[in-house]
Amino acid sequence: MPVDLASPHAVKPLSPNALRAIVRDLAERPEEWIHRVRLAHADRWYERLVTADDHEVWLISWLPGQSTGFHDHGGARGAFTVALGELEELALAGPDHGLTVRRLASGAHRAFGPQYLHDVRNTSTGPAVTLHAYSPPLSTMSRYELRAGGLVRTAVEGAEQW
């Protein structure tokens, strides 16, 4: 759900760079989150660590083979950092650039705007842990399938599903 910036009670979303700073700084303080990490075999494990008016922060663990599938962030800006391990990110860089694949080693950061679509996956042989920040806090996410003609939306999830 988009934020109505004309409303007197609206909170201006944080920038992708501000979100990157939040996850980078939190990653440098593992004593605040490492004890919460769980490794789940069936699906990625996740927990919301911070809920504020203008942003939220999630902690996610990834076992080998686990992935998000292609998804958006419901119009939220975002950033994440790989705190432990290594991941791979697939993103469409636009109609003229095709699919971009990035290896993200421990310490790598990504930040993105409200229209960003990607798939994050653990293709390594060991577990990984990431910290994610979104502004405004997530209210919906759409899931997509990559087909010959591009990405096709297949589902929309609401916050009550996380």
C-alpha cells in the first residue's frame, strides 16, 4: 500500500542509502541478533527485529538451496546485507539489459528503490544469514515467475502471511 505523503500523519520513507546504513551497522553488532538465528530445513527462517513508523528490519537465515523466488516489495524501498555466508541475487536490469546475476559474499550490501524485483538464493554449500530493512514497512509483496517473455506476476501476499 503506497504511503500518502500529503496526509498530515504520513511518514516519509527512508532512502535506500539510509536503509543500507541501518543493515550495515546492525550487521557489525552480531551480539544484538546472532542468538536469534535459527536454521530451518523446510523454508527460510525469518524474524522481524525492528518495527518503526518509517521502517522495519528482518533477520533471515538461508540453508543451501533455499531461495525467495522473484518478488517485489510492494512499493517499499529496501536494503540488505549478507552478515554470514554467501548468496546469489538475480535481478532484471531493464528491458535492454536482461538478467543480472550477482554473487554476494559476507559483508556485501544491496540497496534498491520501490520498483525493484529480484530473487535471492543460497547456491553455496553452507548456511547464510542476512539483515533486511524496508521503508515504509512491508504491507504487500508480489511473487513472479520468470518465463520466456519476462516476469509474470503469479501471487500477491499481505503482511498477515509473514
